[in-house]
Amino acid sequence: MKSIEELKAIRDRTLKEMSIRDNEDKMRIVVGMATCGIAAGAKNVMNAFIDELNKRNINNVTVSMTGCIGICRLEPVAEVFDATGEKTTYVKLDAEKARRIVAEHIVNQKVVTEFTVGAAER
Amino acid sequence: MVYRSHVLICNGTGCTASKVPEIMARLEKALAEKGLEKEVKIVKTGCFGLCEKGPIMVVYPEGATYCHVAPDDIEEIVNEHLVKGRIVKRLLLGDKDVEDVAKSLDNVGFFNRQVRIALRNCGVINPEVIDEYIARDGYMALAKALTEMTPQQVIDEIKKSGLRGRGGGGFPTGMKWQFAANQVSDQKYVCCNADEGDPGAFMDRSILEGDPHSVIEAMAIAGYAIGANQGYIYVRAEYPIAVQRLQIAISQAREYGLLGKNIFGTDFSFDLDIRLGAGAFVCGEETALMTSIEGHRGEPRTRPPFPAVKGLWGKPTILNNVETYANIPVILLKGADWFNTIGTEKSKGTKVFAIGGKINNTGLVEIPMGMTLREVIYDIGGGIPKGKKFKAAQTGGPSGGCIPASHIDVPIDYDNLLELGSMMGSGGMIIMDEDNCMVDIAKFFLEFTVDESCGKCPPCRIGTKRMYEILDRITSGKGEEGDIEKLELLAENIKQSALCGLGQTAPNPVLSTIRYFRDEYEAHVKEHRCPAGVCRALLKYFIIPDKCKGCSLCSKKCPVGAISGEIKKPYVIDQNKCIKCGVCMDTCKFAAIEKK
Amino acid sequence: MSEYVTLTIDGKEVKAPVGSTVLEAAKSVGINIPTLCFLKGINEIGACRMCVVDVGARSLQAACMYPVSEGLKVITNSPKIREARRVTLELILSSHEKKCLSCVRNINCELQKLAQELNIHDIRFEGELQHYPIDDLSHSIVRDPNKCVLCRRCVSVCKNVQTVSAIETVDRGYKTIVASPFHMPLKDTPCVNCGQCIVACPVGALREKNSTDKVWEALNNKDLHVVVQTAPAVRAAIGEEFGYPIGTPVTGKMVAALKKLGFAKVFDTDTAADLTIMEEGTELVDRIKNNGVLPMITSCSPGWIKFCEHFYPDMLDNLSTCKSPQNMFGAVLKSYYAEKMGIDPAKIFVVSVMPCTAKKFEAERPELASTGYPDVDEVITTRELVQMIRESGIDFRNLEDEEFDDPMGEATGAGVIFGATGGVMEAALRSVPYLLTGKDDDNIDINVVRGTDGIKEAELEVAGIKIKAAVAHGLGNARKLLDKVKAGEAEYHFIEIMACPGGCVCGGGQPIQPASVRNEINLMAERAKALYQEDQNLTYRRSHQNPGVLKMYEEYFEKPGGHKAHKLLHTHYVAREIYPEE
């Protein structure tokens, strides 16, 4: 270790990996991963969320799973909780849509209305 | 690598002893079977502190805290929680609203009243991965000290923080460093006392197991402050996990150049070695510890000269305890002013206690100085089991004393504890309820000192033995008029004459119990009665005729044939034959046997 | 340039040198603070807590360790201090086997004296006593842990002064005991039998293996011709036991007492010392001339010999092959003397009176029976001789001086000074010129090898040959010297090593002086004075002038290093492990 910069680099890199363990309020993506969701391809969706967040170096958003959300016909389903607890439910997802949600909702704070349950039900 | 989930498993000694290795193996296997190795990360951590509920497992991002996890629970945790995202409620900590499991660890009373400085990383990081320590600002304090501060500024900051030694005496750490820094010598040493030996105390072990780098970093800072380039960590050989993690941590720090030559490109070089103690309690005394490091029989020597002047191999040496060191990096990073906001006027910061005995949440807690005993027992400790009455708390181990219920609202700090006839000690806290006999407790602690006296000076070697013999006599019903006074006389002279701090404080458990519970002593001596019903020789078992159904079961179970009678009529215990084993009482289905 | 500080002791201002202790400062103004474990220069550990004083600290401090400082206020006498000392002493007494009347140290016991001084009449804290087996398997030393007060004086002398470490404190708490590693008997350890532990012990926990009964038995056996030889150092110290000041030579009275005890002949080991010089000096000259193993090291001290066998087995060839004077004399008595007197050597019983406990072990060495009989049959220490004299009702002080017996009574001053450190070297250096050139030089008082410095060096030029010599006394000093030689940092032709600090005058078999005396005077130097005084007064002061010795060569041994001499007066050594492997 010859400089503080090196130390800071290690810190920032590792912090990203560890941010999942923080209990501070932050955005969460919860993917429905019950049998119905998995059958509809939820796993791909989840991986896409994780991958896209990684690519963009976003480490204050956690991705987690939940059970059946109750709208099996609209699976794969994911819910995005923002820091204030506001919830947006996205349905009929695939990997491509997941990446767009990251780009628009997570990065730019703009709900991707066309994928929401509201739009699908309309 | 980012994972969607982190599973933190306590790898402290307590949980390890409860099948954690098997749990880890099962978990790895189950994750592999489900193909989740790339999504779920297993993180070995140090102690969470809630040892009573171990083995502990925390699953993030939900923060679901599972307790009493058994190897057989793993399949369910993986299938339900990690695959389907459904939290396994039956394993959750506490009885709180299980719907709101996120951040549950922080929400339970056990944790939310704590202020975790020394334990900041315990249960949070993987102690075997230096990067995780660095991620939590590890080694930043060392970097700051080396590049932005002079040694004197470091010492001044520590002085200003008011940090006092967490190993027992509470000597101001900054002052100790200043003494050593003032010495002119070709060689100085920094030592860490990890020879934790008080019965029931294990905070140092937990820090070494859960956050070894915090100690390493602090020792390097200390080395910089006093002008030492070599350190020794004296740790007891009975702490194999701590030793192993320390070894890993030291080699990682060396690899990163955080130990070794020209740290952070400065002129400062520092390295560390581990020395194993063979388990003598006395080696926790600083001069004995150094004598042991030098390769001799671990025995204290007279002071002065003090270690800061003539320590290890006759060179200026500072010796601090593990918990003291763990505070140092935080103080340098956040500043003495921040540290000063925590605690009382003369006792700054926090103190880690190992609470045990008659308490619901046994375990490790870090509380701000000044918290009352009541808060510790009821808010954090969850109260006394079975709704029994709190009688006293023993702090300071064999050097400390008892704080009676009447002082339950005294804020805990160094000076208050001393005034009460106890001491902070290394932080053991044993809670006693109405069923504890204080004479017996004093005897227990004294027996420990008798065994662990190094034997160098007669007051400790013989004096504590004679005190023990008197206590043994008292608790066996052979107490004589004048025994209590004899105990006091011996105690006073041992305090005055013994060579080292351990000898001088050895009588404390007896003196403090006599001070607060003299009536109990007198009951033993004068009435040959043990009010708490503990001292077997003083007890008598009786059959209550009204309750006895004459079933004869007790008579059959009695190992010495002391119970006789006629079927369906009340039985009688022959007091001359009775050996007071209590089997009859345990056997009786009608609660017809009492002891008094 | 010693600096002084001013402190107050019991209200009195005292000036004391920087670095001195409260104990010393108090002594300088006539305040005696009681001590037990303190033995100056040897055991300074503040363990026994008898010397506690009040310096205003949280607890009382040990005066023997507490350094003086400017403005220090000390109280040495107050109710609190007196009680603390009494309680501590009562505690020690409560764990001590108080068989005082039958104790070897009865009336010469520091614990007894302390109990008297501290006004102890009643022990308030009696309790459990530990019972340990007595280790009496060694030829030289008996250890009785039941009497041990754990002052550590023996441990310190064995470990720090002698660097043997045959004993240490082991176990903890009330079970703490001074013992050998793994509780082995002393005889199975590298103990060199020097007995320094015995003379350091304040009580009766250590004593010599007593041989007086065997000597009485021999004296009572009409079939035996019982003769006695006395080592030079005995006469320098035995007077202490009969009220003479330390350093008074009492040779004549000692001889008279031995004759009264019934020995057929009383001989002087000094004669054998002269013989040793003839043999050893010749050996040295031979080694120097013929490129033999150098440095040659003296072999008079059996403690040193065993130390060398254990710790420097690679240096056994450096040892002179000469037997020690005691054994040379024994061999002479059972060969030359027996022949001359016409006595069957089997009927000759040789007793030696030695300042030494290691001599008891030496006498038992099987390799030292070159006449076919043990050279020496029984060894008693100076202390044991005192016991026999007392037991016999001999009024030592009023004895008429008597002379050693012929034919070997007459010794030279060179033989006498063998008893002090440097003495063998000085004696050798007095004779080496003659042995090399056939002529004496002018050097007779070779002061550089006298005195009590741990290591002394001398250089002597004889007939163009420069002889470099060194003297070490105390095995710790010997170790330092040998390590230097082994490391090639020093080169010598001849080295004298004596196991005991001060040489034989302070041997492990000598009268025991309490710490109160040893802390105040240089016992080594005081006792040596007696020998140098006797040396001054003798007609012959060089070994090769000893008429008896010359006669012996003429009548029997032919010449130094001759065939017969080699058979009877020389020996060999065995390498020993420090601890046996099993």
C-alpha cells in the first residue's frame, strides 16, 4: 500500500459489493419468484436486473425475491420500491424490459408506465 | 462481484461450537444444488453478540435474522427464502411483527439500545477478508495518522477523546502513550493484551474473531505515536479461532503493505507478531504478560519501573487491551470531539459487556458509558428469567465486586463502579437473582483467584487460600464467631501488601459482598442458615405432612435410604442420614418436599 | 559522578544516590526494614512483601525494589505497616512446616528471627498445609519443600548466578512449589551439586546430604585407619560458627578439634593442591609445547566439572586431566601412604572436610577409584564438621593450636590460596616459570587474579612464551567466558574456573551467613583474606618447593606426569545430556 488512493479504491470497490448489507433506506427491486414467476422466466428477469445494475455501477439498489404476488397471469412480476416506500409494480417482464426499468426508473427516476400493472390491465 | 443476496453466518467461538461448520457445509451444498452460488454469497462473520440465540444467520437484503439455526433448517431456508423469497418465520429472532422483517436486527431491544464502536464490524464483515474491513473505512485512520498527523497530534487526539483502558484499570490511554513517547530509546514496543481471562468475559475474543484488523490498525497507529516498530499480540492459546483470524489478518495486512516497511510510502515501518499464552490468568497482568512474552514463567514484577519506561526486554512499551485498540481508529477518523459526546464526564465512549447469569439475553453488548444497570438488565438483557427478583450484578470478574439491587439506577462508568466497591474490569457482568447466595458467589470468585494466583507473593498465594478456607467453613455450616472480621482483616492486608493488581484486588468479591450482604454472612455464621437456599450443608429437606400422599417414590429414589414411612401416610426424612442431594424434591409429584 | 536525591523517611530528610532503593536509604539512617526474599545482587524481586512501606501509593510498596526519587515521602513504621507485615509473616508461617526444634537451621533460621523481631506469638490464620515428599536422592543436596517459603533465593542463584536452572517455581496458587522440571529428582537434572541454593536458603528447605553418622561409624570401627583431610577454605570460615569474625583463619584449632574427634591422622588437602600444581602445571607446559588442546581449564571444582559435562560436552578435552586435590590426596593415601605406613589400603578410610557439597558427588564417581578403592570414602562439609564438634562437646575456642600430621602435613602458601577465586591460577603462575625453565621469576603476589570480579585476566611472559590466562568464578561467569572462547572472541592458554562465586571460601558447604550479613559485606572477599593472610606467613609459597611433595615424587611418583602419576592422579570425563531423553 503506497498511497491512500489505493486504499480508497479498494474501499469503494468492496463497498459496492457489500452495500446489500446496509439497512439504510434505499431503492429495492423485488422480483416475484414463486413457481409461477419462475415458470414465466422470472429468473432471467432477475439476472438482467442484477447485471444491468452492475454494469451501471449502481450499488444502492438491492434486488431481492419474493413469493407469489398474486397476479400469476401477469408474471414475471417485479416491484420497485423507492426510498420513500412508494411502490411501482411492473408486469409481464423480460430481460430487455428489466434493463429499461433500470435505465429509466432507477437511474432517471421516471416510471416506465407502459410496463406497469396499470397499463397491462387497461 | 455483486450478489443478490448475502447470507451472514456467525463464526464466533460460541456459534462455531453449535455446529456452524456443519451448517456452512450444508448451506454451500444446498446453494450448489440449486445453482445459486453466483447469486448468493456466504459471508463468515464474527460474533453478533446475541450468543444466547446462536447460531445466528442474517440474510440480506431483507435483513432477516434467523436464530438457533440447526443444520436441518438449511434446506428450508434455501428453498423458501433464497429460492422463493419467503422468509422462514419460525426461525426469526424475537416475536415482533414478522411482516416487517427488514432491519429486524436493529429493531430488537437487544440491539437498538447499543452503541457499537468497538464492535462496529462484528457480525457485519467477513473478518478473513481485508477488503471488507477497508470498505468500512478500515486503515483510513492509519493513513490519516501517517500522512496528516504528527505522532504528538495522534497522542493529543487520543488524550482529548478521554479514552480509558478497557482492560480493567481504566488508565487514560493517551497518557500511557505519552509516557512511552517521551522515553528516548533505540527500541520501543507496542503490545496488545488479549489474554482475556475473567470468567464469562469474551469481548476481546469476539473482536479478534470478528474484526481483527481494527486491532492491527490501532497497534500500528500506537506504534507511530510512540515511536515503536514492533508489536506483539499476546493471546491465549485457548482462543484458536481468534488466533487463526489474527494470523490471516496479519498476513493480509502485510501483503497490502499495511504492515511492514514504509507504510503508505512514509518512513514509518511496523510489524506484528502473535505470542500465545498458556492460559494463566495472571498473564493478563501487564508485567506478567511481558515476562511471559520474554519466555519466562508469567509472573508480575514490582512497579516502578512502569512498562512505559522499562517494559518488554527493558524497553519502553505500551500495553493496551483489545477493546481499547478497537476504539482507536474510529476516534481518529471521527475525532475526539465526536467520541466525547458519548459517555459520562469522566468515562467517555462505550463499554462492551458480556452479560451472563440470570438474564434472558445472555451475550455481548456495547453500551454507552453512563447507561444504568437497570437499562442493561431490562431493556437490553430482556430481564431476569422466570420473573425472579434481581439481587445483584457482579462486574469486574475476580477483581471486581457486586452491585446490589439498591444501586440498580447508578450510571455505569469507571468511577461509579469503583465507588460501589466493584470495578469495570474487562467487562464481565454476571446477573444474580434471589436464588443466588452471596457467600457462595464470593467463594466462587475467590476459588478462581486461589487457583490462578501466580504464587509469587505470600499475601495472594497464602492469604487468598486462607480466606477461601474460611468461606468454605462458613458455607459448610462450620463458621465461627469472628470469621467475618478475620475475612475483613485478611482482605484489607492482601489489598495493601500483594505484589500486583490481581493480588490487590483479589479480596474485592468478598469485601463487596460483606459490604452489601453482611446479614447473609451473619446468617451463615451465627444461625448456620443459607437464606438463598444454596449452601447444601446448611440446608435441610423436610416432607410437608399435609401434602405427602405417602406414595413412597422419594423413599425409593433416596440414594442413602434416609426416607422412611408407611404407604399412604406421610413419610419422614432422617436428617442424620440425609446427604442433601435433592433427589427427593425433584422426584416428588406433589411438591410435598421443601428445603430450608 | 553519582547524583543524589533528597527524600523523607519517617519524617527525616535523607540524601540517597539516584538508583538506590528505599531499603538502602532507610538503612543509611539507621532504619532496619525487615526483609526475607531480598538477597542483594542475587534475588531482587520484591516477592515476600516483608519490607513493605508506605510511599503514599494506593497500596504498600516493597522497599527493597522501590527506587528513591526527589521529594519521595516514605513511612516505614505505622500501625498499618506493622499489621501488614505481621499478617504476611503469619501467613508464611501458617504454610510452613514448623518442626523448628529438629530443623537443620534451628537458631540459624531467618524466618525464626523474623518471627521474633516482628513479635509474632500467635498465628491467626492457620490452615491447610501442603505435604511434599523430600528429595534426598542426590548425593549432595536434600530438598524439603515442606519448609520452603518460596522466597526464590535458591531459584535465582541457580538460574541467574549459576545459569544451571535445575530448579524453578512450578504450578500455581497455593500449590506453587520450587521443583525440578517435571518434578524429577535433583539427581536426574543438570544440577551440578554446587550447593549455592543451600547457602542462599533462609530456612531449612535445602540442606546437604548429611554424612556425619557414617563418619562417626567409621571412627568407632577399630579395624579402620580413619584419616581426614581438610580443604583450604574450611579453615577460613569454620571460625564463624564459633564466634570468630568473618575472615579469621583458625587452622590450628580446627586441626586440634579433628584430632579430638578421633581421626588417626589429620592431613591438609593443600598438600594435594601443591601436587595438583605440579601435575597441572606440567600438563599445561606440555600442552603449550606440544600443540595440545588449549585453553586448558582447571579441574579442581567438581561443580564446574559437572557443568562442563552437561553444558559444554564439546570442551571436555580442554579440561585438565588432573583429579581434584581431594581425590589426588585420596589416591595418594591409598597408595603411597598405605605403602609407606604398611597399612592395607582396604583398611584406610579417608574422610574429607570440604567447603563443598559437590565433593560428595565427586567422591562417588566410579572413574575415580584408580587405586582399586574409592579415593575418598566420605565427604563432610564444613557445616557437618561443626555439628560433629558441637556434638562432641569440644570447646573450640579454647583449644590449643595443633599442626597437621606428617608425612604430608606441610603445604605451601600456593596450596592455601586454592580456596579463593584466582588462587589456583596464582599458584600455577608461581610455578609455571620453574616448570618451563627450571628457575623462579620474581612474581609471587599476582594481584591481577585476586579479588571478586566475575572474570579476571592475566598475562605472563616466561622464557619468551606469552601465557594468557583467565579466571572465572560462578558458573554464569564461566558460561560468559567459555562462550567468548567458543566464539573466537578471546584466546587463552589457561583458564581457572570455580563453580562457586568467590571460589571455595563461599562454597555450598560453608557456614551459612544470613542475608542480613551477605547484603552488607562482600563475604567472598572477607573470607579470602584469611587465606591470603596464611599464605603470607608460610615459609614456602610455591608448590614446587613443597618438601613433602618433592619427597613423594622422589619416593613414589618419579616425576610429574609420569606413569604412576598418570594412573593415580589423573582422570577422564563423561559427556552428559542436560536432560535424559527418556
